[in-house]
Amino acid sequence: MTRAAGRLLSGARSAFAGWAPVAAHATGAELLEAVRPVLERRCAAKEAETVARWHDALGQNIKASAGWGPTVEAASDGRVDLLLYESRANQALERCSACGRIQFVDGGCQLDSAELERCDDGIDLVLHRTLEFGGTVLPVVQDGLADAGGIGALLRY
Ligand SMILES: [Zn+2]
């Protein structure tokens, strides 16, 4: 019981985003308006922290990918732990008609040589593939992925 309460408290502590001054008789809409900037600051801070972690991993050449080619390959192999992408990022990709593998380059599936079909909304394929393998995704609003063509990932291995 005490340990459960401790876990709850710790969970509540990590979910705490900040303070917002609100009048005691505030309506729901006013409450929402008051906490919105607090939550937006918290989201922006978490995003910046994650992009910095990705940059560090890239710099040390460990478990990270940048750009469409390496990130698509990692997503296809189920290696993406966290996908980072700019909301406007997109790229035509090839999808294997036999096994569903996605590729950046044309010319037959790298696994089974089956025919590939071109898909214009490549970002959707990468998102699906990442989630399918249990990874998570983070749309990035700040300008941290420009050098990578708007896409990158922290990898499992
Ligand atoms: Zn295939």
C-alpha cells in the first residue's frame, strides 16, 4: 500500500508540468486557456531534450539514424525505438508486395527480391512500421531535423 502510494506520487511528480494562476470561479474553458501555455512549454522542453539526445547519439555514432535511407531501413528491420519527424516531412518510398518491407531505393525487395510498389506518402509507411514493431513516434515542431531531411530515429540496436 505504502509502496503503491509512493509509485503514484512519483508518477504524479513526473507528470507535474507547472503552475497556472486561475480564479476560483473559472470555467472549464478558462482553466484550459490558463494551463495551455504551461503544457506547451513543457512539450517544447521535452521535445528539445529528445532532439538533443538524438543529436548526441548521432555524434557518438551509437544507436541513431538520420535521413530517409538509414531511418527507413531501421524502421523496416524493427530497430526504431523512437522516430523523430517534422510534420511536413514526406518522401516517396517503395514497399514490397510480398513481405511489406519498405525501402528507400527501388530495384526489388532486399529480402526476397519481390516486386516493389511505389507509395507517395512514405512518412505513413515509416510511422506504421515503427508502431507495428512497438516503437514510438514524436512529431518535432522545432527546427532540429532540417539537416537530416526532416527524419531520424533513436534505435534499439
Ligand atoms: Zn519483401
